[in-house]
Amino acid sequence: MQDKIFNVLFLCTGNSARSVMAEALLNVLGKGRFKAYSAGSHPSGQVQPIARELAEAIGYDARQLRSKDWDEFSVEGAPEMDIVITVCDNAAGESCPLWLGHPALAHWGVPDPVAATGDEADRRRAYTAAFALLRRRVELLLSLPLASLDHLAAQAKLREIGRVGAE
């Protein structure tokens, strides 16, 4: 069980910024222990340029990032998820598809940088703040002994992580 690669799906409504940044962070920082994916309930069809830039800055191959529908992960033949995390409040309140394998579910609400107003510097600050919060939470996820936690304990720990930075 120690060599298990955990599949994690990050969900948001548009799948253009927060969820794709979380995907990149976990794939880079997880160093092969995790395979992260992202999707949206109503994908925008594009990855926001600043989100792509931040993913590339940590060494992620941004060609792997694309805005996609969460239905891709609920069909036969899709990767079975161990963990599903919503990162926007809209997606958290929506009826999600049934996920194969009964993954641990958590919500990590992060302010939407796409909604930031102001000049380019203000918008960049919003993306950088969202990225930093996601990074902090991903690092906490990486510190969990997931292989030794049962489903309910893992879900509880993941939900606790979602409160970090929200205080």
C-alpha cells in the first residue's frame, strides 16, 4: 500500500484557474506519489494565462493543462479517484457525478482570482494569493499518512486542510 499512487481530482466551476493550479501543484510537489487532475462543472474551455504562467514557474508542463468537464472522470474507463476536492464554493454546492471507487471528498474554498478587478498588478496579486493558499494546502495534503488512514479519517483530515487559511 505504501507504493500506491493516489489519484486526486480538483473541481471548480470553470476549470480555468484554481483547479488547474491545484493540479499543477500536486503533480509537481507530489513527486509521483499522486496523480492530480482537474475539471469543471461548466468548463470555460480555456486556462487563464496567469494560472498557466504560475504552473510553468514551478516546473509543470502547462501543455498538460486544459479546461475540461468533470463528466470525463465519471465514465467507465476513467481513472478511479481516491480524493475529490472542490476549490470553489459554486462547485461545492452543485450535485456532483457519482465517482467510481467512493473517493474521500473535501472542500477547499479559495477566492476566485478570475473575478479580481483592477489593473494587471491587482489581478496578478489575486492569482498569486490563490496559488499560495493552494500550495499551503497541497503541502499539508502531502504530509498526511494517507496509506495508513481509513476512508473517514482521510476525509476528515482533508476537510481540516480546507479550513487552513480561511480563518
